[in-house]
Amino acid sequence: MGFILDLTETLKTPAGVVGLLVIIGVVTLLLKWVFAPHPDDEQ
């Protein structure tokens, strides 16, 4: 529970917001890469 409270306090700072946006961007890119069709796949 303490970790969640620390995380919400961090998100209230500008650095926390930037960090959150970076994490969201990385997760989005990872998901796009994972679900992209492979060039060797037959279509």
C-alpha cells in the first residue's frame, strides 16, 4: 500500500508526469512491436 501512495505522490510532480508519459510511450511501442505482422508470415 505504501508503494501506491508513494507513486501517487510522485505523479503530482512534473517529473512524475513526464515519467508516466515515457512509460506509456514505451509500453505502446512494445505492444505495437509484439503485435506487428512478421515479414516471414504467410498472408
